[in-house]
Amino acid sequence: MFCLLDTKPRRDLIVEFFNEQVDEKSDLLNLPVLTYVQNEWAKECATIMRSVAVDVIFPFMELLDIDDHKYLSNPDRNWVGVKVVLTEKIEELKRKVPALEGTGLSVDKLHAACIIEIVDSLQRQMKVGKFFTDPSDEMDPDIFEKMKGAALGNLG
């Protein structure tokens, strides 16, 4: 649903469809759906979700061969590439936080808080695996080469 409310034209089309198609007297979902579609915070949350999808979800889908991305060639599609992308993504996300927090807007503070949670979660998960915490230059070269060829999932 996040992509449906993130721009004014899409949102207006949803409201127009809703007004034309929904029988207000017979549909018990009328008020909740209309309230949601017309709510400014729902729009703001959809914008934040879109940002999270573009910044985090879609790049990881591409990296991990999820959905149609598996048909695209990607030389980083190995554990070494995952480590590089995770490390770079965490730093990229961290750089966004001060600017968002500095605007003073509630929606930007919420967006910054979401990014902080994502970064914390990624870092916590990376700490579980020694491969992700050891600097590449300190890692045994044999292990490094094996991780380049190791399958990302159980299907290879």
C-alpha cells in the first residue's frame, strides 16, 4: 500500500475511485478506508516506507536474487558482495539521520528514527557472523575466497 499514497496524483485517483465506486450506505469499511486515504500521516508514513524500500529493501532484493532481480547479472552476488553492500548501506543510512533530525519536522524525526532502527538491526545481525565483523584485510585469504563462491541461499 505504501506506493499507492506516496504521490498526490495517485492519492487523488484512489479517493476518486473510492467516491465513485463505494456505496457508503452498504460498505462497513467506508469510514475507516476513507479516513486512512485522506489522512496526512498515512501519506507521510507511505513516503517514509517508500524511502525505506528504495534505500534498503530493493537493493537487498537485487543483491539476494529476490523476484525478477535473479535474472539480472550482478557480480556482487556473493557473501563478499553482501558484506560490502551492508557496510556501505549502513554508512549511507547513518549520513541521512542528522539532516532529517535537523529539520525539526515531526515526520522527518520519525523517518530518522526508522533509519536508526534499521541500522541497529543490520549491525546486530552482522555481529552474529564472524565473517561480517572481521576486516577483509585481516581475514584468512582462503576463507575470503571460499565466501566469494559460497551460495547465498540453500538453493545455490
